[in-house]
Amino acid sequence: MSSQDDQRPNARAREQRLGLVSRPRFEDYCEKYKHFKMERRNGILQVQMHTDGGPVIFNLHLHNDWPQLWMDIGNDPDNEVLIFSGTGDKWIGGFDRNLAEQPIHQMPADAFYDHIYWDATKLLEAADHAVLFDPHFGDLGAVPGDGQGLTFQELMGLKRAAYYLYTSDKIDAQTAREIGLVNEVLPLDRLLPRAWEIAEKIMKKPRTVRRLTSAVLRRPWKRLLVQDLGFHLGHELLGIRLNGGV
Amino acid sequence: MSSQDDQRPNARAREQRLGLVSRPRFEDYCEKYKHFKMERRNGILQVQMHTDGGPVIFNLHLHNDWPQLWMDIGNDPDNEVLIFSGTGDKWIGGFDRNLAEQPIHQMPADAFYDHIYWDATKLLEAADHAVLFDPHFGDLGAVPGDGQGLTFQELMGLKRAAYYLYTSDKIDAQTAREIGLVNEVLPLDRLLPRAWEIAEKIMKKPRTVRRLTSAVLRRPWKRLLVQDLGFHLGHELLGIRLNGGV
Amino acid sequence: MSSQDDQRPNARAREQRLGLVSRPRFEDYCEKYKHFKMERRNGILQVQMHTDGGPVIFNLHLHNDWPQLWMDIGNDPDNEVLIFSGTGDKWIGGFDRNLAEQPIHQMPADAFYDHIYWDATKLLEAADHAVLFDPHFGDLGAVPGDGQGLTFQELMGLKRAAYYLYTSDKIDAQTAREIGLVNEVLPLDRLLPRAWEIAEKIMKKPRTVRRLTSAVLRRPWKRLLVQDLGFHLGHELLGIRLNGGV
Amino acid sequence: MSSQDDQRPNARAREQRLGLVSRPRFEDYCEKYKHFKMERRNGILQVQMHTDGGPVIFNLHLHNDWPQLWMDIGNDPDNEVLIFSGTGDKWIGGFDRNLAEQPIHQMPADAFYDHIYWDATKLLEAADHAVLFDPHFGDLGAVPGDGQGLTFQELMGLKRAAYYLYTSDKIDAQTAREIGLVNEVLPLDRLLPRAWEIAEKIMKKPRTVRRLTSAVLRRPWKRLLVQDLGFHLGHELLGIRLNGGV
Amino acid sequence: MSSQDDQRPNARAREQRLGLVSRPRFEDYCEKYKHFKMERRNGILQVQMHTDGGPVIFNLHLHNDWPQLWMDIGNDPDNEVLIFSGTGDKWIGGFDRNLAEQPIHQMPADAFYDHIYWDATKLLEAADHAVLFDPHFGDLGAVPGDGQGLTFQELMGLKRAAYYLYTSDKIDAQTAREIGLVNEVLPLDRLLPRAWEIAEKIMKKPRTVRRLTSAVLRRPWKRLLVQDLGFHLGHELLGIRLNGGV
Amino acid sequence: MSSQDDQRPNARAREQRLGLVSRPRFEDYCEKYKHFKMERRNGILQVQMHTDGGPVIFNLHLHNDWPQLWMDIGNDPDNEVLIFSGTGDKWIGGFDRNLAEQPIHQMPADAFYDHIYWDATKLLEAADHAVLFDPHFGDLGAVPGDGQGLTFQELMGLKRAAYYLYTSDKIDAQTAREIGLVNEVLPLDRLLPRAWEIAEKIMKKPRTVRRLTSAVLRRPWKRLLVQDLGFHLGHELLGIRLNGGV
């Protein structure tokens, strides 16, 4: 493929010239989300989950903001490649149930729906990240139905997935690479630099090729999520509602 | 196809001669089910739902027996063709919630699972019957997820199904025939004689052809139920558990 | 189902009390879209396409705003039931290609992607409306791949769909009802009142039941669109790019 | 779409200029098939099944030639639109089992495979034609697994298909139109003229649009055949092999 | 998840109190099956295949009892976790064709159907076990269509599966773990203790969570079996019927 | 399985005796293809891609002949097992764009269709070969949509496939074996002898078993290609047409 011009500025210019409805701009949302820190250079957006600058403590607040975040990011044509990571040395540093004001299983019906069911069905594009264990069944006594179990089934094979979902055993980085969960295992301080290296290589290709390629690569995930996520999630939530907990 | 011998007695004779585990026999279960009256002639089994000899009043008892009934019938090699009907002039004459001892949404978790979720997943072979309205949404304020809504979607098209599931409107017999729910519309006293007429015609074909043909005809239903019934049912039960009712 | 309280105000109150990121509110977007007129009462949102108050003239402007509109509407928890219609006596009153500044097939690659490919993949929830002919092949010499052809295939059967897509013949309202495209045929002045009548009936059911029911009814459409829309659209756009036109 | 040039001659010219392997030409195969009469004008190929100039008598000869015919036709880039019909006043005039030298169920394994299983799996593109009854179960005592039953299931709905496949009842032309098997019902002498009228209308569109549109319209059929035809056919052949006949 | 009560006794108590049809009890079937030895403690059922107390010799008797066994086990609500194993140092110790009285390919049609086709379609829940080679093609000259080939395709990938199914090569335990067939490789005397250890850990979770989790984990298997097992099996049986053998 | 006779000669003899249309014979096509060298012994066909006897230089000529080759080979009943390889020490030795006379993205619409779109849709049976990197995105700036990307997604898992398709990194033979792309890694001079060894072992089984087994093993590939290849290819070609290149 011959050299190519950066076409991103065109999208915004056209938007204005033709008087089209404006799509979100980085400055509109880059500080909107308390638990997500963002920076962007040359079309590459880096998002880091955090709590007060350290490893994120997962809570209802973050759970609620999650789908809003993806809609802003996905609807901004200036975002070309996404780097998504935790902060410090942990992907997720813990769970805090306080913000919910009450245990999930005792929430009133519509709050349960608004913050647990409804939000989660927006996660279609977020499944493609490395995970190291699924705490639902083994640790929390819940059905592993929030999409991570589905990712396990797809990436590591059904028998391995059954094992790790029933036991909630930890998967170390080397094993994760061998069974197809991650592609590279690196020292912590090399992670983000290497991510930027790959992102910049991807940015060298034409914009439409990048986006059509992404459509090809996400196709099996979209199919999987439409086929199965509602079943998984419906079963997880029914289990919570019948048994209390989480 | 040339003439053929009735092969049914062979199955039982072989079972005995080879000392195989015996499968259920008609005399074992024909009087086991309080709400299902059965008679069988020449491999054709007629089952009628009833309550005290009149139109059946649907209740937890019947809901519980339903999958047991199908396992007995389906596992008896002497059952070749099934005629399934109501009694008198109604398919179902009403609903009685008393037997449940408490409203469904207040049942303890395991009773809820045992009698509502678990049972229903066994209905795979029962979806192929004519229905005239779905009361879930319009009448009961429940999600139409017990398999009837799925049958509507498959047989009448997605747009018509959405209409009848949201409105719970009645579908008269003539309309039912036009939109693909039933194949013949007959006076009440012609219904069972005509069913036997068709059944006897089917019985004239070789046993293995009958059974392989049935595999061909049920294939899309089995696929549909595996793909969607768990999703539908999980959503219906979650709706009940969040809102009370039914 | 017992009586139920209106739970909608809760969602907003919770959002504020817990300091969650605010989702779009009606006042934010009700006048944002030049070609869509909106009013909302009791959770029922009516949206009408128009151009200067008369039947809408389809153009690039509307094509661009379409997915933005659905994201605003779909992300506002106060929208419960949607009534979507044209204005006056026409669903769509004509096409205007001027706004594009140049014919679609001559657009630069990224504009082509931004306004034609990318937008259209957001239409997932918009396929569920009555249509009366598909002009692509018979009138415009284009591949019928924008989702309407897919809707025809699903609702009227593959053989009828092939016929109407190859011929671009008009389908009158009565035929549309018979082949499953629409459910009711009414005089023009009864259309919106009847739509409100049905919407108000739906609003009487519990909020979570309404939403879970909608998940059940939209499931086959989501699956269909994920499986096929990209194939259809890719083929339509390739045809445009190879042959000029539209 | 603007006017367009006839691009067909280009394909052959390029083939020669570049020294590419030559694809079949009409003159190579137009008289190769004893039971198929062909004529072609302006890219429109008309094929008529016949036996000695009258209605075709279906036999092993025709069964064997069927997939060869489709490979020749499908591989000739000069064939643009196909009109496929019977001869005289019948689609198929009868069956003749003599040519097989022995009943199908007694054929040696490899002949059975070569002429029955293997041939049939090539019929992918031939399913899109109107049929009026399926004789397998009701008349021949065979499993309806050769693709016609699958076509019934897809076009008329599962319940109607079960009825017509079990009974082998005749479907008259008017009913066939109402349930989605055919699109127009015409006097015999209007059939071919009307087919040419539609074909010529299709030929007015650009060649690549025609072919990409055909890819869109055949997609559900290809999926259906890959998913189900092998299952159907395997069951039909197993039934024949277990019971004799056909 | 907080501590939970053992809910199993409830199911039986309710059954009796409400006069529901009784589901199978352990004492009804624990000695019914000549080739399956069972013991159960605290909801964990251990089943061992055997012949006269040593490694099982696979025969028609076992083939026939297989689906009956699963129906008894699956229909008893007191069975919560299943441990399924061979006896001694072999999973299967050999094959004995004598009980069939005649070679499979010479069985009369209905015996062939009853004991080979019909039985096998009940194996839906049995696919989830470790296997070490598939003898069908390489050793027996048969089509590998009884479900094991399907399991290979799903668990080890299509290319590896093609290799092992064509060659019937042995897969050692270490390789089996690496390619996703088994999760742990242990000395023989640690196998059952480790299985009980995992089973008891699973039993600590709430009953409904366990069962809903199982629905999530089995979902891809059910889909796979409905989509493909009939095709595989039909082809295997057709091969046997055409070629003799097995 | 008992001994078996070689049934291949029967197919040809029957063809002649019954006056059936003759299928292609080896002598008809063995020298027809400039870039494919063929030899056949005992039903085993070895095909080697080459350019002037050395490693093949991929060009439009070869691209055009590819589907013609498979139709000849697949339609000749004397071909039982296929060994497909490169020549010398390379699978593919390079690319030559000269034969196209002009860059692909500037070809007239129908040439683009004839040689790029249309040809490729015939590759259904050709996906099952070992590949070591996909140059589309990383090297050529094109969407990886010609079927190789699809093969990567199926064989190595979605996350690994995304990695290798975005980076176009080389996969060495050992890694290829570990992630499921190839089954054996051998010195170059052992490759063809080992292929013949396996082929001869396969040829020892009955002809119909071989062919029905092949139907079972290819089933997931056919499904995958019908579901996804058109989407992939449509996106690749749209990317080429929008950006120039390749």
C-alpha cells in the first residue's frame, strides 16, 4: 500500500462545513469519568482505570460509567486505536460494594435493571482484554455470566473454561499466553511502551483499511455476544436474585 | 416403498431376549398422571389434558408432571404417533394458582428452580401445537418467555409475533390458519377423528422412515429451542422475581 | 400482575444521589436534530421525520444524524416506548443528493466510510418499521444491502423478497399486512392515535417487564443484523464503488 | 444509476489476451445434456427439462447429469440470468427407475454414493424454484430429505411444511402463492414470456450489481443448505438403505 | 456468597407434600445397570463403568443402557455433581461384539435404529469427558460420527482433529492437557480423590447457582450437538450400512 | 472393517455403460494448468504450485486458474486423496503484479469482479492448508479478508489471530504446531514422503467411508466459509477500492 495522508481531520471539517450534528470531541469527555484517566496522541487513545490514582477499586460507580464511556469513545471519529489498562501493578485492585447503598440482590427492581442488566448489555466491544481469573463461582458463589466466562469459553476451549470457571483458580501470565488469553508477556514497565509501539504501527495504515479490518476481527465477538451474553447474564442475575449475594 | 411388516413388537422382544434394561411400558405410566388421560391403539397414543374429566385447569401440579410425562412417552418405543389435545371444547379452561401454596415470585429459590426453571427446559418436543393467544405480557404483565412466544416468532413472522405478544389479542382459528399456526380448521367433533385419520396414514410407512422423517421435521425446532429458550425463560423468570406476580 | 408504581423518576434520582455520570435528558437533544421532530408524554416518545415541516426529503444530513439520534434516544432511561413516523401523508417524500457535495461513489475514501458505511452499522434497532418498496435494484441499479432487503427476507419469506427486491415493485398496504410487513391498516388520521393507544397499554406494565420483553422480541433482529448486515452493506458499497451511481 | 455498457464480452477478451485458462463456452455444453434443452440470448439462458421433447421423465440419467449441468452453467461468465422450466404442461411428467439397472437400495455402496449422495450435494444453487408437492413420505415411504423438504420448511413455515411433507398433499397454484412458494400465477402460455420480461429488466442493471445482488439474495439459501442439507440427505439415504424402496 | 443451607431435601419433601409425580430415587436405579457401579454421598454421584468388576468391555448391552442411565440420573434432583470414570487402570478395556447376535451392519432396520441411531441421540450431556483416541477411521474403517469426533473438533481445533481422526493415533495424557482435552494429569490413585475434592468444593455453592452455572457451561455443547451430531451420526451409520463392518 | 475392493474403476465403467455425461478425466486436465504440476498414483493426486519449475510467483494468472483447478479435481471421481504443496523450499516464492496489466484497484468493475471477487468465492475447499503469515494488513495495508484471516481465527483462537493479522509477524514451524496450524514439523525432504505415507493409509479404507468422513471433517469449514467469507472478502475489496494498492 502506497503512502497515505492522515484523513482524520477531514471528518471534523466535513462535519462543520455541512452543518452535521457534531459527534463527541475529546475535550467533552476526557475528564468526565472519575475512574478513567485518558490521554490521546495522533489518534491513539490511552485509557487507564484508577481509583484516586492507584489501582481501581471496582464499584457501582464504575459499573454505571462503563457503557457511557464506550459510547463517548466509540462515537468520536478521532479515536483510532485504543490502549486500555489498569494503573500501577494491578489490573483491578479490589471491590467496594458500599456505593450501591444496599446489596445488589436487595436493590429495587428498576435499580437492579438500570445498573446491572441494562449497563452490561452495552459491553459488546469491551470483551477483548486479558483476564487472569473469574471469581464468580469459586469466590463469590455467583453464576459466571457477565461476559468474562464467555470470553474464557471462546479463547481457551470449553473444557479448560469449565475448569477455570468452576475453580476460580488463578492463571499466571505464562499459562495465559499458552492457552490463548494473551499474546505477549512483558515486564510491567515495558507494557505501555510496547502497546504504543503496536498502536503506532497500526496507525501507519489507511484509515478505512484499519476500520474495515477491525470489523473483520470483531465479527466473531459480536456474533458470540449477541448469541450468548443475554443468556449468560440472565442466568447470573436470576442466580443473584434467588440467592442473595454479590 | 414396498409393503412393510410392523416392526414394533421386535423392539420389546429383543429387549427381553438380550437382557437389556427395560424401557417404560404403557401399563407403567398410563394412569400415573392425574391430569393426562391416555389411550393407545396400534402405536398411536392419544393424550388428553383434563381436570376431573373437564377442560384442564392449569396449575403447579400439571406444570411439574409435564416433563415427566414426556420422558415416559418419549422413552417407550411402542409410542409411534402422538395425538395431544384438551378435553371438551377448550384447550385450557383456566388457571389455578392455589397448589403452589404461595405466589411463584415468593417461592424459595430451590422450589422456584425445581418447578419453574428446571421443568420448562424439558419442553423441547412440546412446542409443536396450535395456540390461540399468549397472555403473558398483555394479561399477566410477565415476559412472554416460556416457549410460546418463541413459537409465535417462528411460525407467524417477527412483526406479527411482536404484535400478538404485546397485545395478547385473541387469534381466531381462520386467522391462525392464514398465518401458519394451524393447518386445518374443523368442527369440534371432527377434530379427533381427523387426527386419527392422519395418524393412521403415517403409521402405514416403515417405522425407521417415520422416525428419521420426524428427526428431519423437528430439527429446526430443536435448534431454535437450544438457541433461544434459555434466554427467553431466564428473562421471564427474572421479570417475575423482580416484579412479583404470575 | 399486581398494580405497579411508575419507576422512571427513580432512575434519575439515583443518578444524582450517587453522583453517577448523567445520561442524556430529553431537553438536551429534543431540538438537536433538524429533520426529527419529537414530543414525549408519560415515557412515550414520538419522533417524526420531516423536512421543513412536510414529508422528509432524505439526504446526507439525515443519513449522518440517524445513528446519533438513536444513541441519544436509546441512552435516555426516560424513553420507554417509541412511536416513529413520517410527516403528512408520506413516510419519505423524496431524495436529495445535493448535500453530499458530490456523488456518493466519488466521495473520498474516508468520507465514504464516515457517512455511508460507519453510520449504517448503527441501525440495529431501526429495522422494525413498515416499508413499502425497496428502490435499490429496480430503480437505482444498486445492491439492496442497507438493511431493508434483510428485513424483507426475514418478514415476507425468501422467495417473495427476491421478487420484490429484483422488481422494486410497490407493495400496497393490504398486501403488506397479508405477507407480514405490517399488522394493522388504518386511515391516515387514525394512525398516530392508534399508536398512542397501544403505547399507553404497554406503559401499564412494570418497567422491567417491558424492557425484558423488548429484549426477547428484538433478539432475532439483533442476531440477523450481526450475521448479515455487514455482508449486505459491504456488497452494496462495493457495487456503488465499482459502478458509480446512487 | 447512469446508463451502462454491456461488460460481458470483456470477460472473454481478457481471458484470451492474458492467456488464462478458458472457462466453459455455450457451444461446448449446449447440446451435451440429453434431458436439458438450452437457448441463450443477450446473456439470458433458458433451460428446459424434457424427455424426447415432452415432459421430463425423471431417471438416474437426469439425476447424474444435474450437478454437471450446474457446474457448466455456473462457470460460464456469459450466463447472466437463468430461466429454468419444464416442457409442455408439466414440470415433471413422471419417474422411470429402469435406468438404474437395479433398485436404489440394492445398488453397490459406491454406485449409491456416486449417483445419489454425491450428486445431490451439488444442488446448492438449484433450490430456488417453485414446487407443488413432495412425494417422499406420503407416496414413496421415504424420508423427505433431498432439499425440497428443506425448501418447504424455509418458505411456508415449519407447521405447514410438516403438514405437506407428512401428507404429500397437492398444493394448487393459488395456495402456493399465498404461502410464499411462488410469486405470480399465470396462464401456461404467459409463463415463459413473463420470465423473459423480468430477465430482460434485470439485464438492464450493471453486471457487477446484478451479481453482488444475487450474492445477497442467495446468502440465506447457502447457509440453510450448508447447515441442513447433509443432515436431511443422510437421513433420507439411511432410510432407503434400511427399508429398501424408492 | 454467604453460607447456605442444603436445599436438596426440600425438593423431595415438596414432591410428597403436594402429591406431585415422584421423580426417580437413587434406590430405584442404583443397581439397575449391570455395567455401571454407583455410589452417592452428599449429592455427589460417582458412576464407574465396569465388566465383572474390571475394565469395561464395550458391548451392545452397555450401548443400550447408556441413554437409560442418563435419564435416570438427570431426572433425580438429588444428584448434584457427577463423577464418571472407568474401573482399574483403563477407561475402556476392549470391545465385544457378541451380544449383538449379528454384526451391526446386518441388523434388521428397526434393531439398527433402536440400538444404534436412537440411543446415540440421547447422549447430549455425555460429551464432556476426556478421550485419548478415536478408533473409527484408522482402526475400524468407519466414519468418526458418534460424537467423539465432534468433541475433538471443538476442543483441539479443526486441523488437529482432522489429523487424529484420520490417523487414530494415540494421544498421551500430557499432550491431551496441552491441546485442551483434559485439565489435570495425575497418578491413577490420585484421580478419584481429586475428583471428589473438586466436587465437594462445587457443592459448597448454592444449589440454584450450581445449576444455572451448569446451564451456562453446557450451552455451547448443546448447541454443537443439535447442530452437528445428527449429521455426524447419519453419515457414520450410512457408512456402516454401505460397507458392512463395525 | 473387513477387507475391501478398490471401487474406483466402477465409477467410470458405470458412467460409460449407462451413457451418463462423462466427468473430467486426469488426462483432460493434468497439463492444462501452467502453474500446477500434477501426478497421480492409486487415487492419490499430488499437486505442486510452481513457476517455471521453481517456487511459485503468485500472479493474476494463478489467481484466475485456482477455482478452475479445484472444479476439475473435485469433479473427477478418480481423485481420492489430495496432496497439495509448493516447489523447492518455499510454499510461495513471491508476488508478481505485472500480469494484471494494471493495479487491482484500477481494474474496470467487471474485471475486478471476474478475477478477484468471483474467483475467490470458489475457494471453499482450499482453506485447509498450513500458512505461516498473513501479509495483508502489516505488509500490504489491506484488509485480511481473503480467507486466510478466517483460517487464523478458527485455528489459533481470536486473540492470537488478531495479533498475527495486525502485525503480519512470521510464525515459525514449531509455534505453528503449538497453536494448531500444522500437525507435524519435518525436514523438507521428509515432507512429501510422509504425506504419501498418510495418504496411502487413508486409501486403505472403503471409498464411501473415506468420502463420508471427509464430509464430517469439512462440515465446520463449509459453515464458516458460508457464514463469513463473503463478509471478509467484501470488506477487503471495499478497502482496496477505497484506498488503491495491492
